[in-house]
Amino acid sequence: MTEDDAHTACHPCEPAATGCRPEAAPPAHRETARPRGWGHSDRFPLDLPVVAGLRDTAAGWAWLEELPGIVRDLVERWGLRLEPPLRGGSCAWVAPATTPDGSRVVVKVGWPHREAAGEGIALRQWGGRRAVRLLAEVPEHAALLLERCEPGVPLREAALPPRRALAAGAAVLTELWSAAAVAQGALERVEDVCGEWADGVEERAERLRPPYDRALVARGAALLRELPRTAARRVTVHGDFNPGNLLAARRAPWLAIDPKPMVGDPGYDPWPLLAQTDDPFRGPDPAAELRERLAVLADLSGEPAERLAAWASARAVESALWHAAHGRVAAGAQDMARAHVMSSLTDA
């Protein structure tokens, strides 16, 4: 998954309105220095993506230096035999492990930030129904002990035809959405988060003046406020439902991992799955392809196709302004082109 795709799915470590990336300056010698405890064993190699993702800030650097001690404590607490960490993710350290009874598990220690705060809550709520099981948690360290998905092939690498992949994803989503509601206030609301995003879109558009369709930008901001308020139902949304976060498993065809959960409109969820499954924007007629895909998702999820298209357009606009704010105006223009296509389908 490219960085642009990762943002489309869910802002990697720096969601537009959350400000979860700290502002403090990193150590001046970070280019040559290594965080304490790193680079001396296969548990903490310096080429892990999480190092590149977090070493550029003082808070990120401090967490990297604390991580080896946190992991040692978890190994003792849970009696784990660790394997080398997985090479994926810019905001967490993740490693396979085996428990004393021989169970094959995964340990995940996240950098504490707003997006990740509800992961354990959602996984407990879902109770293993179409999501990976949460076996234990140490909230003060954002540490999770998880069921290991095997064979663990991501949906994006499964070589399924696009409509079969969309159907597989929709089946998982409908199960997640059907879970009982979490306690009020346990998770953030889609309405609140997207309201912040809408404010960010407008502020960035006014301050940066990128060469984007201003009417489409305004429409995107309006939809970010309107769609959550007009939802027919409220569920626990996964929040980062891209095809890299669906893994093949033995007890179910596919299990969801790595949620960034909120409570609100289920229509928020499908956009990353729609856009990142065999990129529909590469073909000669993206609108026709996406119209068919929206029909598939609408039929299987019960969410109106025009509403899914509106969410897609709004989220693409927000992504475009996020890119513009980070000096990637051209990448933002690509998102605006996607937003234009999706906007054309809102009344189709």
C-alpha cells in the first residue's frame, strides 16, 4: 500500500483533525543516532517502519526508547516466546509469539495516540465475530495480545476478482456492524471527528489556496458535517477498512484487524475497500466501474449506493487537503479527481 493509499484508508499516525503526531522537535542527531535498546537484536531492528515513522519527533523518539522495556515486561507478564517483529505499520511494534500453552498469538504495542485508543474496546465488543480475537490487554502501554490469523494473507494480495473481494469485505462489515453498541462515550463519534475534519478542510483551503475545485471542496466539507447527522443507524465502524486489514484465517474466511473505531454512520467504512481493491480509477471508465461496485456494496451491506458515493467523495476531498497541507499538492489533485468521479455518482 502506498502512502497515499494509507492516507485514503486512514491518516497514518496523523489524522487530519486529531493532531496525534507531536509537535516537539526530535533529537538533532537523529540521522546518525539510534534509539536506546534498538539495533542490537532481531526484536528491535532499526529498519522497522515504526522507527522511520516516529523518530522525527521528540515524543516518538521517547516512545521508541521506552519500547524495549515495555516488551520485556509483556514477555514476562504473558510468558511469551517472541519471534522477530513483522515489518508493517508506522505506529506500532507487532510480533508473532507463542504462549506457554503453545497458542500462536500476536503482540501489538501501539504508539499511544487518538486513533488507536479504542482498538481494544472494539475488539472486545466484536468478540472474535469476523474480527481477530483480543486475548489480553495492557491499556497503559497500548499493548494487545491477539489471536494470530493464519494463513494471514491480506485480502489485497488474495488475487480475487474485484467483485468477489468486495463481497468478502462486505460480509465482514455487516457482521461487525451488527454487534451490540458499546457504552456511551467509550468511543469517539463519527459526527465529532468528521466535524473537525470539515473545519480542517475549510481552513486549509482558505490558507493554502491549492488549485482545486473550490465548489467540490466546499461540498466535501458540507458532506462531512451532513452525512453523520443524517445516518439511519449508528454502529461501531471499523474506521480503517482497507483490504490490507482483512486477513485470511482458518476459523472464518476473513478476519478484520487494526480497527480505528468510532460510533456512527456505517456508510463511513466502505470507501477504502472500494478504492483500494484493484484500483478502479486506473481503467478507461472509472465512473462505470465504480457504479457497479457501489451497487454490489449497497446490495450486500444494506447501505444506499448514493450515500456510499457521497461518503467517498467527502473523504477524498478531506484527503486532498491533508496532502496539500503536507506539501503534496499533486497527490491532493489525484484525490480531488477521485472525489469528482464519486460526486458524479451521488445521484446516479
